[in-house]
Amino acid sequence: MIPPLKRYTKNHRRWTKMNGQPMTLQEVWQAIVAKVPQMLAAVLVLVGGYLFALLLASTVRAAIRRLNLDTRFQSWLSDEAPPTPLPISNWISRGVYYIVLLFVFIAFFQVLGLTLITTPLNRFLEQLFAYLPRLLGAAILLVVAIVVARLARLVVRRVLSAVRLDERLAAEGTGAAVPATRTAADTIYWIVLVIFLPAILGALGLTGLMEPIQRMLDKILDALPNILTAVLILLIGFFVARLTLRIVTNLSASLGVNQFSDRVGLSALLGRYTLAQVLGGIAYVLILLPIFTAAMQALAFEAITEPLTNMLNRVIGALPLFLGAVLVFLAGYVIGRLASGFTTQLLTGIGFDRFIEQLGLRAPEGARRPAEWMGQIVLLVVLYFAFLQAFQIMGLDAITGILRNFLSFAGHIATGLVIFGLGIYLAQLAARAVRASGVGQSSLLAGVVRAVILVFAGAMALRQMGLANEIVILAFGLLLGAIALAAALAFGLDGREVAARELENYLARLRTSDQTEPKQ
């Protein structure tokens, strides 16, 4: 019988027995030799267990890969083509490897008799295997959730494919990079998985995570009927609006609305859209607005839907006024185009372009003729009054007041331009009359007369426009004073000798008269 080792103390500096008696060197050696088989057995257990763990992990990995579970599981989760394999084989094989290693370490320490280490490890394994049914239950629920989600996704995809949703959206010009059918099917798939999530967490015993998710799902499920109702209303309203858009567009085109817009010049205003398309778009919006209101009310989210519903109701209430304003503007544009064409033709017929050229105002080559400019001015005037009436219909009093004030200012500007135009005409007539008189320096006198008339006409025009009346009056007075001063200086400097001779003659006549009076 080999006496057991107890301790090695610093005080005695030697091995002692259980009873405190010191051990001899031979007894120490015998104790070590007795432990060698136990240590060899522990090493064999460790090495053999390690090799067994490697072999079992590689076998499990090969079996999973042979069954192609990586790709299959990814295909269950997603519809990628081809699916990106998930490394499930690596995850499971590593789990098996570490679990076997844990058993190997427990056996290793038990062979060595180190119960201080094996006891907590055994307790951990007991808890792990006690939790294993929960893991299996959660795994089964996960598989069931995936199967149900895939079935739901398949049903949604088949239904939407049967109604050709993607083709209809592509025909409407709303095709996206990801088809709507696939998006809806994937959404249903993940919704089903989320619904199963609380059950999976409950099977795992994770109540701390399960409770908030369950509350969230309860709220979502409570609101789900309202959401589905709103979505259904939007879908039906969208298709009805699109159908109405087509009907109104085709009916308007068949009635010749587009040809009418070409004749009156609306095509240039509408750009790349035809009048029939615009009318169809108006009908589309008129249908969608109440549809949006009904969808918001179906949601029953008062914090969100109430302000949106109020806004939509205001828009719907203001829509008749807006449409009336648009009709007034369109009518004004049509009338303005007609009046513009009539004015251009009338002024061309009475020789307005030649009259402007006679005034010395010649248009550049390729530019618009004066008659065309007058036609555009008439169009702008008609559009101005159309805008004024449209804003008044919509109740925009501030903008209406600004336009009325601008009308008064524009009237003064137009009167001033007419006065200046008459001044140009009279200046041309006076210059021609002076040139035709044949007097000396007629060209110079004609230029002076023309300049004087233009200055007077410009001063009158600026005063009529109300552009700095004081400055205009002061400038005009200074100009007349400067002209008078220049004339006085010119006469005084150039006529000194003549004035001296006349003054001497006058004085001589006075002396002669004084001398003749005494003789009488």
C-alpha cells in the first residue's frame, strides 16, 4: 500500500504523509511511478477523444454537404437564383466538435481524479442536456415557420401572377427593378416568420425577448385588418383611376380635343403632353383624392390620419376653385392667342411695319416684325387679366391686390410709351419739313429740331410714367437754362463788334439831335 501524498511545505522543505510524517525519496518515487499509468490513460483519452471529435465533425460536415442542406436551407429563406449557400455544415460540424471535446475533457479530468474540475463541467453538461429539448422544440417551430412562410409566399406569388400584376404595372409605366409580385411574396414570407418568432423565443425560454416582441405583434395584428382594408381601397382606387384616365384620354382624343388645342396654340403651352392627356390626368387626380381620404380613414391612426385627412379635405374643397381658375386661364390663353393673331394681321394690313421703319426703327434681319411684337403684347395683356381673374376666383386677395397695383403702374408706362412714340413721329415729320424747306444748313437745323422735339417728348413721357418727377423737371429746367445761357454767350462773344457799332451810331444820332435843337 502506497501512502498518499499530502503536501509540500516551505517550513519542512520535504514531502510529508497524511499523518504529517516526512516521506523518504523512495516513497516519493514510488508515488510518482504509481501515477504514471493513470496519466498515460488520461493522455490516451485526450488524444483519442480529440481524434474522434475531428472524425465525427468531418463526417457530419460531409453528410450535410452530401444532402446539400446549405443550398436548400438558403433556398427556403430566399428565392435567389442561384441561391448563395449558407455555411450550415460548418456551423453544425463545429458544434459537434466542441461538444465532443467537452466530453473528452471531462473524461480526461476524471481519469486524473481531478473532481474539482469535473464537477462544474458535469453540472454544465446536465444543464445543457436539460435545455436540449427546448432547442429541439425551437428548431421544430423554426422548420414549421419556414414551411408555412414558403407556402404563403407561393400562394401570394401564384395569385399575383394569375392576375398579371407585373405586366399591368409595366404597361402603366411603373415597372420597377424588383417585380411587385416578388416584393409582395417576400413581404408575406417575412411577416409569417415574424409571427412565429414569439413562439420560438417562448420555446427557448427567452421571456425577456419574447414579451416586447409579442406586444409589438399584438399591436400589428390589431391594426392589420385596417391596413389591409386601406391597401385594398388604394389598389381598387388605383385601377379605377387608371381605367378612368384611359377612358377620358381616348374619348377626348376621339372628339378632336388635340386638334382644337393645336389650332388655338395650347400645344405649345402644354409641351410634350396633349390636351387629352391633361384632361385624363385631371380625372385621374379627381378620383385618387377621395380614394386617399377613404384609405386614411380606414387606417384609423388618428395621430397620423387626422391631419392628412384634413389636408386632403381642404384640397378637395379647394379643387373646384382651382379648376375654375385653370379654366379661366385656359380661356384667357385661347382668347389671347386669337386676339394676338388678329392684331398681327390687322397691323400688317394697315402698314404698321412700314410706319415703324419710317420712324427710323428698323428691326434686325430674322427678328420679329413690329406687328408681331404688338400681337405678343396683346397676348400678354389678355393673360394678365386672365391671371387676375383666376387669382380672384381662388380667393388670393393679396396676389390680386399686387396685380391691380401693377395694372395702374403699367397703364402709366403704356401712356408714356405712346407719348414718346408720338414724339418720335412728330420729330421725324418736323425734320423732313425743315430739310424740304431748302434753307441754309437745313440738315443741321433738322437735327436740332428733331432733338428738341425728342427731348420734350421724353420729358413728357417720363413725367407721365411717374419716374422721378422732380428729377425730370429739374433736368428739363437745367437743360433750357443751359441752352439760353449758351445762346447768350454765343451772341455776346461773336457780336461784340456789331453791338459796338450800333451803339456808336445810336450815340451819334443823339448828339446830332442835341445840336440841332438850339438852332431852332
